[in-house]
Amino acid sequence: MEKAKHSIRFELEVQKDGSVQFKKYVDALQMNPGDKVTVNIFGGTISKDLARIFATEEEIEIIGTTQYEDRENIITFLSSQGTLTDAKDFRKRIEKILR
């Protein structure tokens, strides 16, 4: 059985040489030296429109994997959902889908 996964989120800046440097300690993960981690890197950040409807990178990835859809199309679709009168309704629908 796989261990429960813990995660934290923060943004990094790509350096001139193309590298990224973790400037934030990951103590919150309660990991030991030598433990393995999985890193997903997404170009850019969540737009204000998507943040307003509480969309996350994980949701975009799940939708893309499930629907075999390009990230750009998912973002366009989710951004159009911002026209809903209450963003909480969108969150409730997404939570039902992800269960």
C-alpha cells in the first residue's frame, strides 16, 4: 500500500542558467534526508480569474489526464466558468467530481 502523500505549494523563479533554487524549507512535509519526492513544474502561475473560482493546478492536471485535453483548452474552459454568479457553486461541483 502506498503511503499517504503530503504536499506544499510555493512558486519558484527560473534562474538565468535555467535552474531553480528552493528557497523555502519543506519541514512541513516531515521528511528525512534521502526521502524521495515528486516534483511537478508548471510554467506560469494560476491567473487571478482562475484563483477567483478557486481552481488549482491539481484540478487542471486531473481534468487534462481524464479528458486527454491540452492545458490551454482547460484553462480557457475554466476561465469561462468565471461568469458564474457564485464561485462557491463551481467549487462544490468540482469537489463532487474529484471524490
